[in-house]
Amino acid sequence: MLKGYSMKRILAVVIIIITTLILTLSLMGCNSRQKTVISDPVNGYRTITESNKFCSFTFEFSDFYKIYKPSIVTKNTMYNFVSMSLTAPGKTTSMILPDFNNSGTIDNGITYTPAYIDIHVSIDWGSASERLDGVIEDVSKWPSFELLERVPVTVSGFTGEQVVYVDTLLPFPTASGEQPLEITRAVYFNVGNDVWKIEACSEMAMAEQVKSDYEHVLQTFRLLE
């Protein structure tokens, strides 16, 4: 009986090890399908080429930005996405925050990102136009919201919409009493049933620079086979 019991335990351990190896190799196979190549800067621009199990694309971006390797999220079959961010160097400012303990306010220093450019792909999401409608409905709740533009555009041969709007950058006034604003430019388009968003957002002081950088991304953006 003791020998039989030991053999059963050994067999169970072997099965667990084999199962773990199969799962590990399976996950390695999925991860190996992602390849990100970023070039050295040439005339102030880098080229990124991204390939993964959901999509492949390439574009140029200003070397001013720090790039984060694309994240692939596959929580379940209902919500899978690919996301990539280019971020400008951080800035520090003072912001007036509520002091809930003393029913007053406090002057608090914060560091924030003054500008970013995002590429986001929602897999099997549906209508890009409906997704944009929902975004506008949400941001329009800010008192400072102002829709400046919503026009048709074409990116890498795909027709979509570009929206430009202004809203609040920070939730509380700065130490000077100002309520800083930000400007967002975003393109939404469909590739099949996937919704693509290429978005640039910046504080107003950087609006022209970020607009130029964003337009360069759009002009050089290509979907790959």
C-alpha cells in the first residue's frame, strides 16, 4: 500500500510538471509573436516597427519623446487591446488642493506629463465612430470643454474621423489661481472590426509643437501585412 501510494504521488507530481511545462511553452509562444524594433535617431526622428499577434505597424516619431514598449492586454475575449505611449519630459508645478482636515486649501507641488502621443488598438470592438461619440460625451462634462473640430481623415489608406477639443489639464487650480487647459487631437478609424486611436494631448503652451509631432506620426504611419 505504501509503495502504491508513493507511485501515485510521483505520478501526480510528474503530471503537474508536464502541465506546467506545456503552459510555459504556450505562453512563450504567444510572447515570441511580439517584436518591437526602434531605430537610432536620424535628423531628430526614430522609426518604430511593431509586430504582434493582433497587428503590425510602423511610424516615425520625434526623439523628444520617451517611448514605452507596446503593451498587449488579453484579459478575455471581450476586451483585448494593444497600447503604446510616447511621453514628453515631466514638469513640476504647484497646485492648490482642498485641505479636508482644516476646511481650507494647501499649496502642493506635483509632477505631471505635459504632453503625450498614444496609439491604442481595441480588438474586435466595433464602430470607431460610436467609440468617438462616447469619448466626446464623457469629456464634454468638463466645464472647460470646447469642441474645435470633427472632420473625416485618412490614415494609411483607412478612412476615419479626427477630433480636436480643449478641456481641463489638472483637476485643481495652480498656485497662481489659473485652471490650466489641455488640447487633444485624436484620430479614430476601423481596420475590420478593430478600433484604432492615434491621440496627442498637451498643455496649451506646447500645442503647436505637439501638433507638428502628431502630424508627423500620422503622415508616416503605415499598417503592415
